[in-house]
Amino acid sequence: MTHNTSYSDDWKDIRWKQLQKTLFRLQKRIFKAIREGDKAKAKRIQKLVLSSYAARMLAIRQVTQLNQGRKTAGIDGKKALTFKERFELEETLKLKTKTWKHQGLREIPIPKKDGTKRILKVPTIADRAWQCLVKYALEPAHEATFHPRSYGLDQGEAHTTHKKPCFYISEKALMELIKEFLNLISANASTAYHTKLY
């Protein structure tokens, strides 16, 4: 990539379906390990997800192209990333996944019907990408503990019907899981990580 136009070409040439298959294979292994009670194995595979090129690129694509609120700026004022910035973010995630520091939240007052306001707190695009990457590692383990009659897609349905990563948890559950991320991923997380989580 020697000039700006090549970044857009390289982005368009990425084999997204192949990356989805790669990520989903890892997620299935996490799911299986948790179902079999092998938490140590699941933890090892979660680390593979966090260091996976496929997971990083899919996380960036999710927050820059697919999410409904993708054009809402965070505290840094960025509403979108150029193709060059997306590749740069991938490099940043690669180097700093385990030492990620959130940039803070932009607070947006939203009027309510009763005349009061609620505060919408928006992370930066980079922070959203990091959260999405962590979510890819945590969701399969969370889903593996669902009761069989829980509402939503189970791992088997996701695999046979959709053929792509579609594990799902609510935003509230995700935030709780991310808070547990420090203890889950590293035995010495309290000193190895200095991430402010929201």
C-alpha cells in the first residue's frame, strides 16, 4: 500500500467470508470446550481469538460499516475512519489488545417523553472495535452456558443455518463480561491490564 487509493482497493479485496469462517471455527472450539467443562482450553482459544487477524478485521468492519450507530462520533470527534485508518487501527489492536486504554465516553443528552433527559454515552470507534474484538472471544463461552430453552440462537443453529459467526448476547451482559475479562484472559490481569471499562 504505497498511496491512499490502494488502501480502499485492499479493503475491498479482503476475503470477508473466509475471515468469518476462520473466526467461527475458533468460536465453535470455545463453545465446545466450555460445554465439556475444559475452561483452561477455552481460555487458550479465547487468547487465539484476541490475537487473530480475522477477528480484528471483522471487529473493525463491524463498527465502521455494519453497526447502525457507526457514524456517531465519540469523544475524539471521529464519525468515520478512512480505509488507511482502518488498517492502522488493525495494527494498533494487534499491538495493544492486552493493554488497551479507553479514551473516555462522549455524553449525548437524549430527551425523554416525560421531559427529562437520559445520557447516551458513546465510545470512540477505536474503543468500539476493541470491545467488539473482546466480545468475539467471550460470547461463545457465555452462550455455552445458556439453558437449552433460552430465547435466541444456539450454537448448533448458528452453525447449520447461518454458516457464520452469530453468537449473541445483550449489551448489558456484554458489559458484565468485559468487566470479567481481566480475570478471564490473564492470571495476572490486575497488573498486566490497565483498561477503563464501560
